[in-house]
Amino acid sequence: MNDVWYNRRTEESKKIDQNFKIFRELYPLEEKKIEAVLKSLRSQQFMRVVYESNLIEGAGPKRKGETREIIEKYFPKIPDSLSAFDSLGNAYEIYDLIDTHKYHQLLALPEEKLKRCDFEFSVRFGKKNREVFEVIQHMSALIDAVITAESSFYNDFLYKKTKLKKYHSEKKLITEDFIKDLHKKIAKDLIRESCGVCAGEYRIHDVTIDDDSIKFPASELVADCMKLFVKKANNLIEDFRNHKISPIVVAANISYDFVRIHPFPDFNGRISRLLLNVVLRASNIPFVIDIRGANKHKHRYFTALRHANRGNMKSYECLIAMRVNDIFKTMFDELKLAGVEVKE
């Protein structure tokens, strides 16, 4: 049993450190090529996050190509919508990968660009079916989540470097209002009337699943559970910012703790995976990750959650680390094609 995928957590964690080491050594030498790859990768990964997350839930179009077509139609400028951050996306405080030029770029960036902003997609609500809206609204929520995470990272970075109060905020990264806003975006007009609530509102009925070993909190307790969840989540985020814990561990715990509460009548799994990416981008991992939803990958995801239900988070942490490493490999392979020597 030692070769089972979820026993590779230590190996995968070490591989992340190795990949970052390679990346930070390459970046000063090949900045333009790396930025070009990251811009392309961002667009691809946004599409994959939406497609795979919907696929896990049996939602959205069944073909990846359909999801891509919808996103390209309604979000023709995905990278440009985040361009304020793209040019600064590799100012890694964690690895001290920042030079004087980039530091002054950050200082010169207009303050409004460092604040959370709303992104509105362009769509006319005609005769479009549920699957289309499951893509459009998921994409809108993902963009909002990433902008929030990235702006939080840069404000935190600048405050630690400058000690200027204008970059310091008492507002935490994870709040109930933020989570409710994400749910409003992703689930607008997609919640069944029988649920008795609208998108962005906590459930008022109890929920059950086929697994008898799992009991979700009674609806009357959801509000209290979410207050505790938010407090714990932000404490964990503070710990990784102070280098006390891996962001992979934090992302796994926050994602799982949220879905364990199941605060909304629907879309809890998709919100939990958005929160996973909020944590990873706030730690400045340079891309969003998708938890794949087909065949053995979906089985691995649910295996990891079942292990977490029994108090063992290592499988979920391993699954996330494996996906981060997969995407690093994709990035390195593309750089090799462009003639960059990558010493893996």
C-alpha cells in the first residue's frame, strides 16, 4: 500500500519546494518568457477550474470545448482584466524574489488597483440554459476571488516592506460577506425555490448525503459555525504569512472546513474550491489550480474528503500539492519548448 497516491504527501511537498527553487532561479534570467507563459497559463487554468469544478458536481457542459467556447464568448479579455497584477505577479515575498525595479512598480501602482474590485461580465439574459449560466457565473466568481486574493497579497507585501498605514487593513481575507458575495455571483437564479432562500443566503433546511458517517450542522447552527470558521480560517492564513505553516495545509483545511459546514443549499463544493484558490493565490502561488473531476481524479478527490472526514487531512493536502506540481511541470515544459534550459 506504500505506493498509493495519498502516501506521497511528503514527496509532493518537497517537490513544490524544488519547483519554486527552480522557478526563482529562472525568473531573473528569463522574465519575459516566464511572464508570457504565465499569462497563457492563467487563461487556460481559469477555464479548467470552471470546467473541472462543475464536472465534479455533474453540472455545466459535458464537453470541455463547450466551456471554453462560452468563456471565450463572454470573457474575451480574461488576462487583460487582471493586467494590473499580471506585470507584478512574481514579486514573491516568501522567496525574496523582488528587485528594486519591481518594488518601485508596486509603490507606483494606483491604490485603487490594490483594492478588491468587482468584475462584471457582458451577457444578455436571453434563452440560455442552466449549463451556460453555470459557466458564466462560476467564471465571474473565480475572477472576483482571484482579484481579492491578489490584492490582499500585495497590500500585505507593501505594508511589511514600507510600514505605511495606507497599505494596512484590519479587514481579513476570509469574511462571511466575501463568501456570501461569491455565492451570489456563482448561484444567482440557480437556487431552487423549494430551498426557501436566495443565492448568498445560508440554508434554512437540514441537508444529508448518502454517506451515513457524515452529519452536517443543523440549519439553526450554520451562522455560529460560519463565525467560527472565518475566525479559524484567518488565523491559519496569518500563520502561513508568518511562515509557520505551509499554504498547502492551510488551503486544504479551509476548503474542507467550509464544505463540512455546507452553509448554503447548493454550490458548497464549488465555493470550497474557490476558497482553496483564494488561499493559494494569497500565498502567491503563481496560478490557480483545478481539482480534476473525471474518472480516477474524481475518485481521488472524494477519497481525500472521506479521509478528512475521519480526521486525516494528509490525503487532501497531497492531492492539492500534486496538482500544483502538475501545473509547474506544464509551465516548465512550455519554457523548454521556447529554448529555456530548465534543470529539474
